[in-house]
Amino acid sequence: MPKQVLGRDLGALLGRSPKEGAPPLSAGVGSLMRGHSPQPPAAPKPLIPRWYLFAGDVLLVALALITLCKSHHPLSWPRALFCAALVMLAALLALLALFTRDGGTSD
């Protein structure tokens, strides 16, 4: 009685339980049957890079210093308030830059 060669071990390849005495799947075929594991989704890139925030911080402090140096002394209260607001906004940008995640790193 001739053996069928074409459909041999087809059930094992399709995930059905192998017959007793049938050879197990090789590592390569098992890997192909399992498929590849999906990659974790990449972290989204931030809208504003961190170095933009630090550069804005430096520019705001520089504007406050230029305003202080070029103004007549004693400063008027609107100019003093303007300089204080610039420094506070610069501090806010620095904190925002420190506490945001960078797009390229994974924590």
C-alpha cells in the first residue's frame, strides 16, 4: 500500500494535534506558525521639542535683562511688572521642559 507523501503532517501544520509517533515541528516551522510578536507602539513625538523650550527660556531672560539695562532707573512699575512676568514665564517654560518626556526615549 503506497503512502501519501503530499498531505503528510498537514494536520500538525494547521494546528491540529499531531498523531502519536509523528515528529514534532522543527523550530523554524514553529516560529513561522506562531508569527512574529507585534512591536510595541512607538511613543508619539512631542509637539514642541524640549530644546525649543530651553531656548525660549534663555531668550525670555535675555529680554528681561535687556529691558532692565536699557530702562531709566528707578524702573516704573509697568516695566518692573513686565520683567517679572518675563522671568516667571521663563521659569514656567523651564519646568515644562524638565517634566515633559523626550520623544526618543522610553521610560
